[in-house]
Amino acid sequence: MLSSISRASAMSTSRNTLNAAAATRLSSIQRHLSTTPSAREGKIERLTVFGAGLMGAGIAQVGAQSGLKVVLSDVTDKALENGLNIIQKSLARVAKKKSPDDIEGFTSKILKNIETTTDAGKAVEQSDLVIEAIIESIKVKRDLFGFLDSKAKSDCIFATNTSSLSVTEIAESCSKERQEKFAGLHFFNPVPAMKLVEIIRTSQTSTSTYEALKEVTLRMNKSPVTCNDTPGFIVNRLLVPYLLESIRMVERGDATPEDIDTAMELGAGYPMGPFKLLDFVGLDTTSYISQGWRDKAEAGQISKELVQPIELLDKLVKEGKLGRKSGEGFYKVSHMIE
Ligand SMILES: NC(=O)c1ccc[n+]([C@@H]2O[C@H](COP(=O)([O-])OP(=O)(O)OC[C@H]3O[C@@H](n4cnc5c(N)ncnc54)[C@H](O)[C@@H]3O)[C@@H](O)[C@H]2O)c1
């Protein structure tokens, strides 16, 4: 690329002059970038992850794999142990593909990038980026971020992995300055395998914060997309109403779950029909999200018709038919995809 630029520039003196001017301007921009606060914000080297559950363990793992120094924090040593177990098992699977001759060496090299602690204040002392993946409770998340605000460096970026809560409401637990460095970073399950990350910008998120988050997700080998702070962001906003409408079709007797799955797999090219997906995600989770959205519908943030209660869904959840996790949902476990 550079050599073809040089060849072209040699063709005319005036172009040479322009190139020289452009080079001067470029080096001045580079000098400026290397000294401005926004460039420093972009240099994320130390990541702290809160919550060592399913999502937090996955985020810590992909962070460590991308070369970041990671601190993983949870409320108990047992939870941290559980998180490290999840990471170890997942890394062994990655190592089988990437380094089949030295699985242990590969795994231990990445694990060296991960420290653990139950001391939340200490966990963020050095951090450039905090990603929170704790339980889905607005109060618990706000309490945590409110506490961390005074413990973390002033240029540390805060991100939440919430699926269904308002990023803005969580960010408001912090100072005005921190709210500019606050965004949603929504990973998908299982984190090491799923390429997508939704970056959620609130009205306060600064451009330099957004750019730094984009850069770090690319470094984690993910594909970031951007969305405003709206219910369900992109994926769930489209997916949840589709899943709910599929249940309504069965409730009305329009078609069977099997035929709807076949139709969407063969007719729409979806890898998995809605009922297989519902059983995979968990009927309780879908019911919980739609309940949360009914509150948002009351506040006019989403159309009420999309999230009307569904008797069939409520009945199955009450009966404990939650999908894969309970052995039965719309399908019996023996019919479920692995
Ligand atoms: N599970 C999914 O498919 C999925 C997908 C995307 C986003 N999310 C979101 O990610 C977050 C975590 O979900 P998960 O499925 O990993 O949950 P999980 O239940 O597996 O793990 C949550 C962890 O947070 C810990 N925790 C609770 N309070 C804490 C605190 N104050 N400080 C530190 N740790 C604390 C718990 O001990 C637990 O280990 C939730 O906000 C959820 O909505 C989940």
C-alpha cells in the first residue's frame, strides 16, 4: 500500500507537494492523538470483570486471551472458584483446536493473565475498563457502580453487560464525569464462541469512550455493533417479540411447534426454529424479559401489543417446564438439539 502511494506521488511535483503537506498534517495529528486524553482512554490494558458466573467468566477469558491483564471479582471465593473452573474447561476446548500439542502450556499462559479477588475496591484500583456481569438487578448493579466510582481511576471506563435494564439508569449511580465514560457492552452466551457484542451508547457516553470500547472488542476478536439505550437493544428487541408471537400461534392453534420450527428453518433459513430457541434460552428467562418490557410499555418505550401476557407461556413456567435446563419445555429433552 505504502509503496504504491510512493510510486503515484513520484509522478508529479504538485502531487509531491500535496503529499508532503499531508504527511506534515498526519504527523501533527498523530502527535496530538498520542497526547490527548481521548487517546489515553483508548489504551485499555487492564480489565476488571465483576461477576464470575456464566457471562463474567467468558468475558474474563476472552479478555485474557486478547492479552489484557484481567482481575475477576465476585462476592465469594466459591463463586470465583466456579468462574475459574468455567474458564479452565473452556480454555481446554480452545487449546484442543489452537495448540493440540501443548494444551496445558496454552491454558496456563492465558490463566497467568487472570487474577481474582473478592475485594471490589482493590479490583478496580489499576483498572482501565470495568465490565460488570453480576445478577440482573438494577439496585445491586447501581450499588456496585456507585461504590466503584470513587475507587477507580478518573479515566477508567465503566460498562454493564445488562440484557434488559436501562444502561442510563445504571450509569446515573455514578458522577456526571463518569457517566461520559459509561456504556453498555452486551456480550452473548457462550461468550468465547459468540462473535457479537452490542455497544450501547447513552446520551452521555462520550465519543472517545465509545471508540475505546469498539477498539477493545475488536481486540477480543468480536464484531461490535452500536445501538442507543433502548429496550432489548438490537438482537433482543427483534428476537423476543418474534418468540412471543410464535407462542401465540400455538396458543391459537394455528400450527404446531414442530411445524413452526420446520417452517422457520427451511423457509426463512434460520439455524434453529423459535421453539428450539425458546427451550434453549429458557421459558422463564423469556417470560421474565417480557414482564420487564410490560413496565417499559407502560412508560411508552415499547408497543404494548408486543408484550401482552401469554397464558400458555405462564402455564408452562408455573409447571416448571422451562426448557433445556429442566428437561422439558415445548419439547422433551430427548428431542432437543445439543
Ligand atoms: N446468561 C446469558 O445468556 C446472558 C447473556 C447476555 C447478558 N447477560 C447478563 O449478564 C449478567 C450476568 O449474567 P450471568 O448469566 O452470567 O449470571 P450468573 O448468575 O451466572 O452470574 C452472576 C454472578 O454475579 C455474582 N454477583 C452477584 N452480586 C455481585 C456483586 N455485588 N459483586 C460481584 N459479583 C456479584 C454472583 O455471585 C454470580 O457469580 C446479567 O446482567 C445478565 O442479564 C446474560
